[in-house]
Amino acid sequence: MLAMAGLALQEGTSLEGFRLTWRFANFTDALSKYDEFFLRSLRNGAIVTGASLLLSYPIAYWIAFYGGRFKTVFLFLLLLPFFVSFVIRTVSWSFILSDDGIVFGPLKSIGLLPEGFRVVGKTFAVLAGITYNLLPFTILPLYVSLERIDKSLVEAAKDLYSNKVQAFLKVVLPLSLPGVFAAILLTSIPAVGDYVNAAVLGGPGTAMIGNVIQSEFLVARDYPEASALAFILMAAMLVGATLYARLLGTEEITT
Amino acid sequence: MSMQPRIDPAALRGALMPRISRRDLFRYAGVGAGALGLSAILAACGVEGEGGNGAPTGGAEGSPEWWAALQEQGPGDLVNFTNWPAYIDVARDREGNRTRPTLDMFTEATGIDVVFRADINDNAAFYAQIRPAFESGQDTGHDIIVITNGQQLSEMMALGYLIQLDHSLTPNFNAQVGPVHKDPAYDPGNKYTMAWQSGFTGIAWNTKFVDEPVTSFMDLFNEKYEGHIGVFGNEADAPSYAMVALGINPETSTPEDWQKAADLLIEQRDRGIIRKFYDQAYLTDFENEDLWITMAWSGDIINDKLYFPEFATFEFTTPEEGAVIWTDNMCIPAGAANPLGAIMLMDWYYKPDIAARLTEWNAYVSPVPAGGEIVQADADAAKGGNKAVLETIAGSPYVFPTPELSEKSFSYRVLEGDEIEQWNDLFLPIFLD
């Protein structure tokens, strides 16, 4: 962290070397040049976290309440694809979803989709890719908190004449909030910083702040600017997470 | 050099003794850092450029005496050769195993084994991968690397990350190298590099989807192909290309010219017709028909079309406005374990018969003009399908450039000093968005 902050305050070129000149303008330059990418990343992070929660909650709920003695088997099956490397999984998706690939090819040839339909290269593909890749980070904390809920509480609610929906809303959901809290934290942070999905599944107009940092670091070799960008991203996430924990979390997360 | 402030292990152990509570530890750490001053720590993690103690160029690495001493020792028995994919001849032996004939012949002739890796997909990414080894003065693990003329290559030469070649050890090169690859603008006197192959950046299209003739850079603006147009996202190809399209010679271009090129590229991007800004992965997307028309590297497409029936509908051309030509260069990274073996292998590819074999396989521009006659002779002697393939290669202007094409071929701009930052700040954001 210190090393990064230090690098962010330096000046120079990769040919002549960088010297520490306390150039705070690196931060403001980085922000004004790339604010659009920061905003896009935050937006993507929010959408992904929301989508991931909506997808994961029913899955985690079903395994926790109806998994029976196969709970671990289901969890294992769910995690199995994630034993393969992150990048390989993402590249596979770009293959599966290619314009005339194994999914869209047949759908197009029977006329269900228009000829020009495509997913790869669009924002949707990037969002879906990140959501998929982060699914375990959402499911597992949800599962843990749902699994710990005493099933007799649900029965008690029903004894007190609540229907299924009421029992869920008044008993299960509040008791699972610590899991939701943790899931949001665990999903949103890597989602905002992700760059692999945008690089593999994205196209023009989908680059995220991670891609900017990568380009500044690898191609432009402007280490101070890359560090400044990374520092801003980290600081923003840290502040966000702290505020979030202060406002919503703490008590529940300790129960 | 380390990016982390150093912590003395003994001090750390002492600090963690139970007589000091955790709270105390943090307080001491805070006071300590304050007393030391932040700047001392920060300064310790700077990144060295030229004049740093990183590169092991000090002493005599690359000097004639150093090479002479190496010769007395003789070459090591293994060369690690790292190159780009689809760039070296491949065959199958009787048992069906993959072999690389020109490398096998080298091993047979010299007794030196070669480990070949096709690990380079992008100059910038590869350079970033090996740069830490250079900075700490370590062996990168490669004896020969192949880098395109451009920012990364220039920087490696300037920072002493490459070993100077001794051309008394390269008799084939001295005798056979063609005028284009001798003494190039980016490496006067071939001090650090010997060309592997050159190629054209042009336009490829698939006649299944594009049925009109493609002649110009502006064909990549055609909204009919929305979502199926590919453009290179590296810092050199698309900008040079746009300049050529505007009638500007990129080699002598000025910052005002760059701005015009950038405007053209931005206009193209903002039409929303480009699928993606590509690296080597464009070829995969072109092969699986997600791309219909794309910027392409000549040999990739010619090779596909010649050797694979399913790619018979591929076409390649350079636009009538002019062509962009680049050179991939073999060079020896500083600290290499077997530089003598490396330079022997580099020179091996300047034997006309070896160069001809390579050209017949990869269909790029060879730095050895004498290989052309051998390709022609092989074509005359061949029979059946092989004959057609060899004749196409021998007759292709993109493999053996005609004078007319050479006249209209332009290299990348050699950037110096502040120009690098100016260029990158202008062009890189285009490919990011």
C-alpha cells in the first residue's frame, strides 16, 4: 500500500526512471482523465452484485432447506466448474457465446434469433461474465447463514398462522441478512476491480477501470499514473466498505 | 529491486515477543514510521530506469572480449527460443509426433537442443512479464526472444536489456541478409537484433460474408458489417494504418499528423461498428467467423488459406493507399544462459535453404532474398496440391514484395523521448474505451 502510494507520487518515464517528487497532481490527472471508467466500473459492480444476489439466494435457499443429506454434494457440484482457472472459464464463455457458436448458431438457423444478434463484445456479456465468475462468493456466505437458521422457527411462524411468504419475509430473510451483508461485500469488491471479463468478453465501450490500469501499466509503462489509479480505486472501495459496514452491518454480522 | 520496504526479521521477531502487547506493537510501529519519515520508505521503492543498478550490462557482457571468452568455453547444450505462435515450420514424423524440422536440423548439425515456446502474443504484455527479471539482473529464462520493432524493443535497447551481437559470429547473416533488414532505422548496424521475419499489416476478409472487393482502409468503416469488424488494439498498427490511409508517411509523421490519425480512429470507433480491439486473438475470431473483415497480419491469413480447405474463402490485401510493414526481431536478453548457442541459432535461420523452408511454412517476408529462388525451385519440382501451394507463396507479393509494393510500404514511426508519452496519451485511450 505504501509502496503503491509512493509510486503514485513519482514523476518520470520508464526510459529515464521515476523519481519521487510528491506530485499529487497524478491523482487529480488520473481522476479527470478516467472518471468515466471509474463510474462505469462502479455501475457494473452494482449491477453484478444485484444480479448475483438474485440468482444466488434461491439456490442457496434451496440447498440449505431442501438439500437434505446431499447438501455437500450439491455445493460441491456447484463449485466444481470453479476448480478450472478463471481465465479459461471466461475464454470458454466467449467461445460458447460466439455469434454462430453452439448456442446462437442453432437458434439463428431456426429463426428464433435475428441473424445480426450477438452478445460477445457488448456490456451484457461483460456483466454476465463477472456475475458468473463471482457466483461462489455470493452463494457460499448466503448458504452459511441460511443453513444456520433453526428450521423450527419457520414452523413456529406457521403455527402462528403466517403463510409461506410471511414466514419467509419475517423469519428467514431477516435471519439471513448477515449472509446477504457478507455476500454483497465479497462480490462487489472484486466485481468493481475486474478486468478479465471486459478484456475477453467485451468490446469497444466496455472497458473498466482495471483495463485502464492494465494498459497504463503494461503498454504506456506510466507506473505513477497506474499506481495513482489503483490507489484511488482501492481507497474508494475501502471507504465504501467501511461506510457500508458502519451503516448496515456490524451488529448483525456478529450474531 | 524490491518494491517492499525491508523489515529486519530479527527485529520483527523481537517485536512479536509477548512482553509487548499487540496494541504496543502498533503504537511503536506508528512512532517508528513517523520518525523515519515517510519519504525514506517511499524513496526506497522507486523504479529505476537507465543508470539503475538493475541490468547486468556492467562489465563486459556483449563486448568482443566477452564473446571471445564464450567461444573458448563453447556453447551450452540448450537454447531456450521464445517466439510468437504459428511462426515456425511444423511437421509430423512417422509416429505422428509433432516435429519442427528446421530446429531439428540445427540440433543435428550442432548438438545443441532447442526448447521452443510460442509464448509471445503481445509485445507490451511480454515485455512487462520479463522486465522484472531485467531490473533485478536475473536471467529471464529465454536465450532468444522475438520482438517487433517498436516502443518495447527501443526501450530494451536503450536500457541495456539486450546483449550486443558480435557479427563475426554470424557469417550467414553477413552474407545473406537483404537490404530491407540490414541496418534498419530502429537498430542501426544490427547492433542488437537480427530480423526473424517481416510482415504486412493489411486487411483480411471472408468472401462468405463480404462479397465486394476490398481495396481501402475505409472499407473497415462499412456499416454493413457492424459488429464483425476487427481493428488492432496495439499502440502501433492502427495509428500507422490510419496515417497511411490519410496519405501521411508514418515514418516521418509529426504530432499534428498523429492527431489527424487519432481523429479518424475515433470516428471509426464511435460508429459502434467495431467488434473489439484485438491482439493475436483476432485470428481465432476470424477463423470461427465472428469477424468478417479485419486488420490482419499477412502470413497468418495466407498460411490459413493455403493449408486449410475450410479457410479457402479468406482473402488478404494491403490497401491501395499503402501498406504498413513491420519486422519481428530475434534478440538475446541480458543475462541469457546460453548466448553463444543463441547467436548460432539466429545465424542458422540465415542459411538460404533454412530460410526458404521457414517461408514455405509461415508465408511471411523473409530477410533472406536468396531463399526466394529455392522456394521457386521447390515449387517447380513439386507435384500435386503441394505445387499449387508453393507456387502461390513464390508468387505472392506479400511474401516476396514487388518493387511497387515496397515503394508503398511504410514502417512504424521510431519514437524518441517525449514523443513516446505524447503518442501513448493520444492513441491508447482510443483502444480502451
